[in-house]
Amino acid sequence: MAQPPGMAMPGLQENVACALCYLIPILTGVLFLFIEPHNRSKTVRFHAFQAILFWIGVFVADAVIDIVFGDVLGGFGSYGLFHLIWTVFRLGVLALWLLLMYRAYMRQQWVLPVVGEMAQKLA
């Protein structure tokens, strides 16, 4: 039976559970898909799926940046460029990660492009 919106669940409050979905890459999202009663909340399920898909996207993008700028262009003296791009990427991921956790805690369902839309369908 689905949990009605706004109804308090035992244990963690829904907004705390939503924020914690993003805490540890992929792991906490998966955990909240299995932890009762949070796995029955559509909001928690959305944040869990969005967190999983977000971190998968980050890992893929990180691998692409590493391959393109580290391996392919590495022999062309682009070592400094690689570190600049990697640093900017990582700072952007850090900012987005903190923003996602904050907005989830504040009960704001912020739908990211592509992965957020997929998460809505999966939730």
C-alpha cells in the first residue's frame, strides 16, 4: 500500500531520507529502494533513482574525460589542460551533489535533465 503524501513515516523523515539518497554514490540510492517503509514513498523512490542515475552519469563522464584528455591527447602536451578540465568537472559535480542533497532536504523535487526524467518514470 502506498504511503499517502505528507503522512509521517516511522524512523527517518521523508526529506532526510531523500537527501541521504545522494550521500554515498549509488550505494545509498540502492539502499533506499530496499529500506522499509521508505521504498513505498514515490518521492524517496524518485530521489533514489535520480541519485543512482546521476552518479552513473558522473562515473561515465569522468571516464570519458580521462580517456579523451588523459590517454588520447596526453601525448600532445595537454597535461595541464587535462587537469584544468578534470578540476572544473569535479568542482561542478561537487556543487551539483550538494545542491541535490540540499533541495531534497528542503522537500524540493528538482528534476535533472535526462536522468531526472528517467527517474520519474522509474519511481
